[in-house]
Amino acid sequence: MPLLVGALLAFAVGLMATAVGLDRDRAFYPTVTIVIASLYALFAVLGGSTHALLLDSLLGAVFIAAAIWGFRSSLWVVAIALAAHGLLDLVHGRVVSNPGVPAWWPAFCGSYDVVAGAYLAWLLKAGRVPVRRGDRR
């Protein structure tokens, strides 16, 4: 169930953002990526684990840096970062022991991230969102 809900929610959020024009601003998907990258640190705080907080903050910093780099250069970097974060969700529990992560989270977040990355890739390929700053649609 978490896989399905995550995927459907990502698709619904993407459609809504497109329908109301939120994703016309190139900052939308980098911001989503930054928020997603921060959630494991939140779970570490909830679980009371300083060790997990440190490790998940370092992992999150990689994705935050990718979001900023992608915003400044090419949103393809952001699409890849979103999908890569989804893949990280598959192995996160083997990389970091974070007691605050709900059991359903990796499947939910993983499917959300992969679908969000795929949706952004579709928008970029279709020319619906400018790839680089200054590009016109």
C-alpha cells in the first residue's frame, strides 16, 4: 500500500503543480527535493538518535547540493536526484540505523521520489518546464 500511495500522491502533486502553474517556476522541483532530503534528519530527531542525525544530515546535504546545482544549471540534475533519492530509500535501513523512520516510510518515499523524478523528466522532455535559467518554453 505505501508504494501505491506514494506513487499516486507524487503523480497527483505533479499534475496539480502543472495545472495551477506552480512548476512554471524552476524552483518548484528543487524545493521539493530539498524538503525530501531533509525528512530523514527529522526522523532522526524524532527517534532521538544523534548518530542517525549526523549520517542522515550528511546524506541529505548531498541531495540538497544536487538540488541547488540543478536549479542553477539544469533541472535534469534535479530529476536524477529525485529518482536517486528514491533508490536510496530502498537501502537506507542498511546504510543508516535511524529509529525514527516509520516502517512504511522507505516504500512510500521511494515510490514518491521515483515518480516525482519521472514526472519532472517528462516535463523537461516535453518542453513544459525550462531546463536552464533563461530558457524559454
